[in-house]
Amino acid sequence: SREDVAGRGHRLLDLGSAEGLQSIEAAMHGFDTVGVEGRELFIERAEFAKKVFALENVRFIRGDVRKISKDMLGVFDVTLCLGILYHLDREAMLPFFKALSEMTRHLLVIDTHVDNPASVARYKLGEASEIDRKYFGRMHYEHPRGLSILQKLGRVRASLDNEKSFWFDYPSLCQILVDHHFNYV
């Protein structure tokens, strides 16, 4: 029964929720879940799954994770940031981590690419870059220049609209987390 499930009474935020796999699974385990996704196609698929499983404790919002806030969505016990961080541009990082810090009560789970020699070779990362002379990494090219917003949205394994994204090196990723009050990395 759903009366004794592990997540009952806890909120979970799934950023870049795509088709809703993690959001649906968390809801099935009792979490009150919000998935934020930028592509309408993925929202439609997630809503279909929600309906199939007859879940009332999950909702999907079409939105840009770079524009989330505590005022908009509230506070969550757990935030999932899976496969989205490395699609964000350099300018979005500080506001994004500020929002994560304000919105996450207990646990932030990040799955991301980082700047290291293997990723530079495999993904052909671009020039070295930094944020506030404190966080370091490299630029990654998400889209060829000149694509329309619709063309960019159609490239489902890339960012919503920014042509370049920023990949932290591992020490900088750890540091920005600590600087935003995530005490264990």
C-alpha cells in the first residue's frame, strides 16, 4: 500500500525531468514530486506515464531550470539534477546554485559531465573558462551557430537554447557546492 512508502511526506524536485522516469518513480515511492522540463514533447510523455500509473502526487511543469526559484516552487527535501548541469551556460551557474541552495532542504543529487582530460578528448571541449575567477572549467558547444529556437528544441540531447555550456572541473564543482552550503560532496 502507499500508506507506508519511504518518501511519504517528503518533496522531491526533478530538474530536467525529460520523460519523467525519476519523477514517476519517486512519486510511486510516496514523494510529492515536481518535474521541471523545457521540452513540450517530454512533458506530454511524462503526463501520459502519470496517467497510466494514476499518480496524483507528481506534477510536471514546462519551464527553464535556469529560472526556477523558491518563490515559484517552494522548498524540497531532495533535488535531482541529473544530466542537466552540463547543459547550462556559464552565466546561469551562480543563480542556478543559489536557487538550488534556497530550494533544497536535505539532499542534492547531481549527475554531470566534468572537465577532465578524457572529456576534453571525447567531447571536444572548447576553451578554458572561469566563473568569478573562482570556478574553473571548459566550454562545450551545444548547437551549431545560426539555428532557430525550434531547431535547438528539436535537438533533445542538447541545451534548450544556449549555444555554449560550461563544464566545471571536479575541484570547482565541489567548491561551488560547498560555497552554496552543500556540506558533503
